[in-house]
Amino acid sequence: MDAKSTKRGFGASLATVLLLAGIAALANGTSAQADANTTSAVSSGPTAFTQAVPAGQPSEYNKPLERCANGVNHPISGANPVLSEPATTRFTSNVALSQYVTFSGNQWYGNYQFVFTNTSSQTLSTDCAVLVFQAPSGSDNHGYTATQQYGHPQQDYLEVPRGNGVSFYIARIDFHDVPLNERQVGPGQSFTYSLGVLPNSAITLDQIRDSLKFTADLDLAANDSLIKHYGTNRLTN
């Protein structure tokens, strides 16, 4: 699915509050507070990792390059296992990344963005990577972007509500019909996963940031075991 994030401007009242706060801070001889709608960055993952390079060309669907190009739903019975697993409370990753969360919008609708930076000296492929995190329930728009050329991302995706206005989200990023370099992020380059949803005070930006577990596909197994475990659905392209 090649979903694009929906971005809506801050409401006038929120902008006014932020402006007045900044003026008050300057009047008191202090600097304004950091943007309340952006968290600080946190880091995780080993600085050195080994990632297998897939063989094949775009649209060769029997070759490893296109291992996540096509997918099916993986329904499971009973309660989703993510509900009984220990929740991630500190950002974790199997590759070297920094990550922060930013919010743009208002009290009626907003866009949460996980902004990742490759902090290693190696080129990272994000193809078939799995993200598991918590955020407000009811997202209707979610997608992938990058600071360097990328093409044709889609997703295996699932929302699992906790029942308190917060949900677990599981997403595998899948590319199709593009060369390897459009599935990669170089050293120091960034990529973003966004979620459009009605905000909910039941979970803070820091808690959203810290809830995320990122699993890159290092062995060309496509993280299939994870998406089958959680019972994801393949979204249409």
C-alpha cells in the first residue's frame, strides 16, 4: 500500500497558546520550551550488523528481491498474542537507528510520525521490516516515506485495540517492482512511518516513541514468522 500521510495544520487556539508561551518565556529572560509536539530522539540497535542482499530484479516474483511483493491475510483464532506479551517500554531495534515521534494536527485529527535515522555506517534495507508499537486507536491512514528515493511500498498491517483508547499496531513494510536501492536507506539518511488518527490523552508522545520495536529483515526470511504470529492482513496496493 502506498499510503500518503494526511497532514493538517494546528488549530488557531493551539497556535495561540504556543505563541503566548514563547512570549512569556522570553519576557522572563528564559528560552522557550522545546516543541511539545516532538519528542527527543532515542537510539537502539548494534552499530554493526549483517544483512543479506537479495538476488533478483524488479518484478521477478520468484526471486528474493520480491519476497514481500505479494502477500495474504494470516487470520488467527482467539485473542491476539500481542495483548499478553510484555509491552515494549524502551525503543528496541536489531539495527542501529535513532527515532523520535512528532505530532501535527489538532484535537480532532492528527498525524503521528516515527522518524528514524540510520546511525550505522552501513546501508539498511527497510524491505520486509516489522514495526510493533502502541498509539491511539482507530487509525485510518498510515504509510512510509524516506529522505532518499523510494518506490512502491505497501504493508501487512493489523490494529489490535487494548480497549482503553490505545491500540497495538503491527506493520510490515513491503516493496514491489522497484530496484534494491529504492528499498534502502543509507548511513545518516532517514525514513518515516506515519499514522493518522484521532489523538487520545491515554498515551503520551514519549510513550508512543518508547513502545516501538523495530525488526529489520536481516536473513531474507521476510519476518514471516512475526506477521503470521500476529495475524496481519495484506493491504491493497
